[in-house]
Amino acid sequence: MNEEQHTIITSNISLKTERKETEKSLMQKDRWYGEEDLGMRLNQHEGVKSIYFGNIRQNWLKDITKYYILYRRYQGKSFGTLREYIKAIQHFSRFLETQCVYYFTDITDEVLSSYLGNMHSLSEKTQKHRLSHIKIFFELGNSNNWFQISTYWFRGRLGDAKPKNNKINYIPNEVSSQIDIYLYLLAKPLQRMVLLLRALGLRGSELLQMRFDCLKQRMSGDWEIHFTNWKFKERHDVLPIVPELAEIIKEQQTYIRTHLGEDFEYLFCANTYESNGFKFFKAKSKVMLLQQFNIYLNQWAESCNICDESGKLWKFTSHQFRRTVATKMTNEGVRQYIIQRYLRHHSPDMMQHYAHILPSTFKKEIEGLHKRKKIVDVTGLEVSISNPEIENDIELRWLRSKMQPKALAMGFCARPQLLKPCPHANACMDCQHFRLDEDDLPTLTQHLERNQKLKEESERLGYIRQLKEIEQDEAKLINIIKSLENANG
């Protein structure tokens, strides 16, 4: 197929969107900027702002790839994911230069087998990722009639890569001990970052893009840290934290306001110094790049000669702290679904990469994450979260109510999640599925005081029907409060 025929084919491609002019303009450019051209929010900690098509050597492949990237953008894929697609196609393009391939019709099973052999220097995981991206590219091209390529060759070659526990990259005890010894040699902002990572198992994106006002205190006096889970559609997440961590966050807030003023929106910032930046820190008004944070950690490790038990210099990444939190929880016997909730994984499958590192008896659990509290319904009767008569996942929803933002002013809902939307809007206190615990006592007391004032006003005005309803609510509140107060002795 010649260039003229290819031009005719690509000119007939349409993504059936209202962005025709944008598409036409983008097709003329080899560099697309995430914010300006694609209207996407970029992760500040990654530092990459554009996608470049110039390294795709074949014009016929480059043109179709541009449509493919737009198609995936409109499907809601993240900027980072689009970049991974481009990397895979660029790698495939470099290989095709060594083959007698002049159009998609020339990509045969033999060519794909040669491509697999050409990837021998890459890890098994990277090979499967690259092949998976190419396969999806081919499938979408076929379904949209951009080209036709058989994908039969891929069958059986893309099985899930199982984690090899002896290669899982968590921080062993001997390295962790050296972190304790040499932590003071890190610059203060970096110390605080490491302490939060070690305690909470945050993702690097969550830590580096954490908002300045992330720290919240509940009416009970307990502290929570609020942050955005950038991996899953910018979801808002919450974790309970101990007072010591709250003090560390307050120290960092003071540092930011002192050095960057009121306008900087993040808890952590970049460092003006790159060389020896692990010990000298001058605040810079931008988000620190994840790559740079890892560089600081490894400058520190080299300076302090932090080694594993074999004497080999340890190479840090931010994600190791997350894996280490999971490893410790697993080894303490914390239930797997609690670890899944704590690390905010969407599926138990992700725990295969964390939970099987160390042998565990699963005989105990971290008290702070799963403290048994008295839970009552709207009649004041205690409801056991392990009661088989209650829905099987009530315990998980109780945990989620403690570790994620509440949708209710107090208490939590124990309705089975598969039921239809709640028919009791704004009527929780009359619902058999409503649950409360000791943390809700302050709010319940406020409700009771407000209720008593309404009662006095209704009596003064002679509102008989309203007075009866208020008295019923008052009796419920008193019953619930007494029941919960008895739990505290």
C-alpha cells in the first residue's frame, strides 16, 4: 500500500465525536500537550506534560496511533496510561524498521514471533505489558475498521504474571533498622515524608500531591488524614492516624507557610538543591517529582552506606514503603480484606503482590485498625458485627465508615449493598439498618439537646402532633445514648 492509499484511509477515519476541529488540528502535530491539547489533568509529581509521536518511524503507523490515543482519551484513560500505550507502540515501531513491513497487512504471526524474541533483554513483566498494549491496539483497530490484523498469535501468551515472592521489593528489617539510625541525616521535610510513608503505606502520588489542609480532627478528638487517590479517578480517601503523625503534619504545615506563604496548596514541595539535596533543603514553590524524591533517598542511602544483609547497597523507591506496610500487617496476622481496605486496593488480587511475602498465621490483627466497639441499632440494642444474622459484609462497611469519609452526619448504614437505592432519605433514625457506636455520642448528645429545645417550643405553642413526634425521637435518643454510655462502663 502506498502513501496515497493510506491518506485516503485515514481521511475517512472518524471517532464520531464533536471535536472534529480539535482532531484535525492534532493530526498535524507530533507533540500533544496533556492540558492544552487533550484537556487532561496531569500528575504534578511526574513532571511529564506531553506525548510525542515523532519516534514512531512509519507514517502509516503514526497516523493510526494518533487516532488510537484520541480514542482512548475519550474513553477516560489517564495521561500516564496514554504514555504507556505510546511507549509500547514506539518500541514496536523500532523493531518494524528491521523487518520487511510496509503496512499493517505485512504484520504476520512470524513478525510477532520475531518481535517477542527481540524483547529478550526486557523483564517478563515488561514483555507482557508491551504485548498486551499491542494486542489491544490491534483489537481496537480491527473493531473500528482502521485495519485488519489477526490477533490469534497472542492467545496463551499473556497469562497474568504471578508475583515471585523472593523478588518482591519490600524493605527488610536490617534496612529498616538503619533507617531508624540515620533518619536524622535527612533534611527535615524529607524526614517527614519518610515517616508518613512508613506509617501509612501511601502511594508516591498520594504523598507528593497531598493538599496542605489534609489534616482533620473528628469531634471525638481522633485525627484523620484526607488525600486524593490519583490512581482511581481522583477518588477522595481518608485514613485514621495517631496523634504523633498529626504533629508531624502540623510541623510540615508550619514549614510550608514559613517558606512559601499562604498561596502554596500542597503539604510538601520541591527542593531547590539537587546535588546533596537529601541533607540541604531550600523550599521551591512546586510539587516534588517522584523520580527526584527517589534520588534523594538513594543519595542518603549511599552517604550512610545503608546495606542489606549481604552487604549490598540498598536502592530505595517510594513504593517499597507501601509494600513494607503490607508485609508487616500480613506478618502480624491482620486479615487480608483489612489490608486491602487500608491500602485502598480495588480488588483482593492486588494483595498477591503484598500478602504472600512472609508466612503468616493470621491469628491476630492490629488492634488500632480493628478495635471492637459496641454497635447499636436505632432501638439501642447491641448488634454484633460478627453476628451471622447480619449481612456478611457489615463488618467491612463498619471498617470503611471508620477509614473513609462518612456520607452521614453520624453512624453508618448497614443496608446490603446490592439492594436498590435507599427508600428512607433523611430518615436514618427510623431505619432498621442504621448503626451507631461510641464515636457518635457527641453528635447524639447535640441532637438530644436540640430535640429538647424543640419540645419546649412545641409545648409553648400547643403543637400536639409535633410534640408527640418529638417525644418519640427523644425516647430513641435517650435509649441509644444510655446503651452506648454503658459500653464505656
